[in-house]
Amino acid sequence: MRKKERVIEAVNRLEKLYPNAICSLEYTDAFQLLIATRLSAQCTDKRVNMVTPLLFAEFPTSKAMANADIKRVEDLIKTCGLYKTKARDLVEIAKKIESDFGGTVPDTIEELTTLSGVGRKTANLVCGDIYKKPAVVTDTHFIRICNRLNFVDTDNPLKVENEMRRLLPPEKSNDFCHRTVLFGRDVCSARSPKCSECILNDICPKKIK
């Protein structure tokens, strides 16, 4: 089976295993997803979801966040870790959205990555989940699983993104990324993958015997 055929097979099998795969971060619009994703760096989605309700109650929009007192933002996100850097980024993100994009979260990776603290992973997530564009979110689970399945042979996020864009059906790419996160948590974990229970076992060249 050729590589692209194995990719399609993995896409189809994970789609059946996780038919309703969605981002585990909780949000109501593009701005909230962008902010929640920035907060999730080196922090669990579960913790972020505990923090954002109060944060968004006070600063629900880019206009509100742009005028926020950074110390107040720090207090609200303190348990997310790296809170001083993140608080500064949140306010700067909001200010730039207001000043450069008319209060609307941009819909291209190129524009999104001009925002403070926003990398390609976050930009892809917003483009895929909000704007329904083909996207490849190179989270740690996605990178690990694509390497184990021998779809890629690199840990470099940009190289993984570019290679998987070439291999994945564009209309399935974003959902496949969400499904690999769930699959990575449930089955193909970093330290103790459950290869004997894996539905991709027969197409995985790196399965642990």
C-alpha cells in the first residue's frame, strides 16, 4: 500500500472511530478560540477551559481585551502558566485585531501569524475550525502519530504541515488533526502505545510488538 493510500485509510478509520471529533477548547467565536489557543501553550485544554469563562465574562471581545489592564488579565489566567507573557500577548493580539483588522480575526495564516504569540499551529486551527479552510494543526499528538505511521520522517512542525498538506484530502485535513489528538490520548500515547488495540495496527510500520 502506497503512502497516500495509507493516509486515506487512516483518515477513514479514525473518522469511524471518532465521528464527532472537534476541538476540545471551549469558545463561542473566532476571537475566543484564538485567545484560548494562545493560553493552551504548555497548558492542558482542561485547565484553559476552567480559566476562560471568567476571562471572557470580563473581556468577551477584542475591543474589550484591547483596553484591559494587563495585571487584571494576569490574575485571571495565572493558573495557565507563563501568565505574564500570555497576558501581554492577549492584550497585544486584541489591539492589533482592532487597529489592523477592523475588529475581525483575520482568516489567513499569513495575517494570523502577525499577531503576538500566534504561530502556525494556532493559525491553522482558527483557519480550519472558524473559517472552514483546509488546515493542518501540528500538535504533538499529530506529529508523533504521523511519524509512527511513517507518513513523515521529521519532528519539524512546518515540514510536517507541508508534507501532510500534500498527502491529506483538503476537506478532511482539519478533522483528521482533531481525531489524531483523541487517538493519541486514547491509544497511540507517547510512552505506552496500545498497539494490540490499535485500529491502524496493520498499516503502521512502527508498531511495538
